[in-house]
Amino acid sequence: MGIVLDLFALPRAERSRTRKLRNAFFSAYLEKNPDASRIEVDLVRDAEKLPAWDEWDVQTKFEMLYGEGNLDEEMAARWNALSRWTDQLHQANLVVISTPMWNLSIPWQMKRWIDAVVQARLTFELSKGEFKGLLGGRPVVLLVSRDGAYPPGSPTAAWDFQVPYLKTILGLMGLGPFHEVIAEPMGLAGPQVAKEALDAAVIKAAELAKTL
Ligand SMILES: Cc1cc2nc3c(=O)[nH]c(=O)nc-3n(C[C@H](O)[C@H](O)[C@H](O)COP(=O)(O)O)c2cc1C
């Protein structure tokens, strides 16, 4: 119920495996919660609207993190633009993130969003060297796919800088608990294994949606 923030970094349309997980999740979720409102954030389309991190952006971040929060006109304008993205997180009751693995991590468009929203005073506070997240009480659903497989305990688990990274950085802002649906391996073990793994992940995404 409430507001669901639907963040996705999916360059592909109907070919996208991750998008199939997202479609399955939302059709089950909205069937169960018809009054929920969904805020869709297409990070591939809107990536250029996020800060590019020039010297002004970095200076603004550091002033709000380590300084007194004294911003000149240019810095204040940048901070206000950036807070639009963190406002969406504060409004949300549930956050759903749909992303493939790219080079063991996340697509740059998703990283650019993270660089925008992880901000002192807006989404976390730093007190005596400790992070205090300001977004507690918001569960997160991670819907991901990747060509290889990186199951916990396997030799390739240490290569997964996608799911553990997302949990760590989003957790620093207080987000959680985390629920994940991972479609893997989507390429490296051949098409039959990929199809079965994707079908199972689609079912899991729909089942998860009914529990939230
Ligand atoms: C630029 C790029 C880098 C990728 N890097 C990895 C990788 O490091 N490990 C992996 O298992 N798959 C990797 N993949 C494969 C994708 O994660 C996989 O095909 C995924 O299912 C694509 O998601 P989509 O079908 O939603 O587009 C990469 C794909 C692209 C386009």
C-alpha cells in the first residue's frame, strides 16, 4: 500500500530479462494493492538530469557533509535540484530497483542516481564518524539479472559487486529490509538453463509481490 518508487535502469525494452521481473512484480503487486501509487523513474532516459559531479557539485556535497551548510546561489540551486531525487525516496513506502549486472556491478545510470541521493542531511547523517540513515522503515525489492551466476558460497560470489553493493549503499541511508530476485545465469550456461532460470525468477517476483 502507499507509494511505491519504481526505479529502473533498463536500456532494453521487450528483450530485457530484468524488465520481465519488473513486469511480473508490478502486475502482482498492483493486483493486490490497487490503491497503491507508483512513481516510475526511468534512469536510462533521465540520467542526464542527474548531477554530473563537476567541482561545484563536489564542493556542495562536502559543504553539506563537513561544513556549516553555507551555500552560495549556484550551490543552493544545485542542492535544490538534487533534493528532488531524495524527496522521492522520502515519499516512498516501498522501493523497487530493477537493474542488470554490468561489469560485475551496476549500469552507470544507476550509479549516477546513487551518487545523487546519498547525501548528508537529506538521506543520512554523520555523527561521530557513524552513519545514521534517514530512510528507515522502507523495504527494498532488488530485481536483477546477469549472464553469469554468483551464488553465495560459490567461487564467483566474490565477483558480485552488484547485489551486495546495492544492499550496502542503500542500507547506509537506512533503507531495508531487502528482498531480492536474481535471474541467473542468463547467458553463460546456454539458452535452456537461462529460460528455466528466468521463468523461475518471474514466478518468484510475482510471489514476493503478494507478500509485500
Ligand atoms: C555492458 C554490459 C556489461 C555486462 N557485464 C556483465 C557481467 O559483468 N557479468 C554478468 O554476469 N553479466 C554481464 N552482462 C550481462 C547482463 O547482466 C545480462 O545479459 C542481463 O540479463 C541483461 O539484462 P536485461 O536483459 O534486462 O537487459 C553485461 C551486459 C552488458 C550490456
